[in-house]
Amino acid sequence: MTAVGWTGFLYLIVHGLFSISLAGAFNPSESSAQSMAPTLQTLLIYLTIAVFNAMLFTVWGTYRKRIFPELHRAVSRGVPNNEITAAKFAITDTQVHEVQDSQVTVIHHRDDGEIAAVITDKSRIPPVSNADYFDAAHIA
């Protein structure tokens, strides 16, 4: 969307400048500086707004970095390792690797929200904490 917007904006600018230069060629009584003045004023307004936006984003980023340094550190820590992910979701490291390597993953949950089964395109593995529930569901 941004590329389309910029393409349209540049087209209108070039088209406007081209039409002004052609109008000056066909109407010698009006100087090209007079015909270009409104276009240059519009460009100056656009440039002023762009500089203001850039300054606003810079000030906002600096403010957030100084006032909320713990948020910046939390984001910069990166992705948790596989052991943390496995412990949080009560699955094994093998299942975490299966999920990361698979293209299709289906996760079945019990009524209480715990994971009942993890099915990937590689294999079907019940989670460790819910193995008894998974076996009982398939026997029934």
C-alpha cells in the first residue's frame, strides 16, 4: 500500500510539473516561475509535514526508550528457548522441535484448556502431561 501511495504521489508531482512546463511553453505571457509557485508551495508544505513527522517519531522513540527501559529490554531479549516453551505448554522438547519443523500443526485442547494432543505433518505425539487422557480418548 505504501508503494502504491508513493507511486501515485510521484506520478501526480511529475504530471503537475510537466503540465506546468507545457503551459508555460504554450502561454509565453506567463513566466514559468509564476506558474510553478503554487506547485513549489505545495511541495514545501509536504516537506514540512514529512520533517515534522520524522521529528515526532524520533522524539517518541527516545521518550519510550528512556521512560520504559524495561520494555526495551524485554523486547530485545529475543525468543525464549525450547525448554521454556516446552515447560510453559507442558509438552516435550521433541514436540517443540516437531512443531517448529512442521508446515501444518493441529493442537487439540481438553475442556480445561490443557493440550490434549499435538498433531504435525511429521507425526502424532501426545503431550507428556496429558498422555493418560490421550490414551483414554482413543480407547473409547
